[in-house]
Amino acid sequence: MIKLDIIHEVVNRTGITKTKAEMAVETVFETMKKALSEGDRIELRGLGIFNVRPRKTGIGRNPRTGVEAAIPPGKAVRFKPGKDLMLQQT
């Protein structure tokens, strides 16, 4: 699924124009990006939790050449799915 599919789903379910639906979806995503860039946690009940965690530093290796390279510290967005999102195993 891509962003355009989400926009079409909003249009189909609400009946609003495609332009307004696109603006609404874009606003949600921009708000989420801003919150994560500020280090905030996003909890969406029924979906899961997005948060930013520090990434470890270390030594990596170039798979082609075998040369070692330092991996700088950084941050990564993590997603933990909610109970409702977990798929049933049969």
C-alpha cells in the first residue's frame, strides 16, 4: 500500500474531495515526522507505538572489500505493533 492508496480510501470512506483527503493524509504524516524528529513517542491505539531510539556505534565491514569502517552513533525509528495488529497464527 502506498500513500495514494490511503488517500483513495479516505475519499471512498468519507466522500470528501481528493484534494482535501490528500491534505489531511499529508498533515497526519508531517505531524508524525515532526514529533519523531523532536524525540516524541507516537502511540496509535489498535496500531502500535512509534518511538526514536539511539543506534549503537560499532565497527562494520564492507562486504565487497572486507575493509572495516566505523559506524557512527545515530537514531532510528522503531515500531512496536499493538495487540490488534498482531496476526493470528493457525
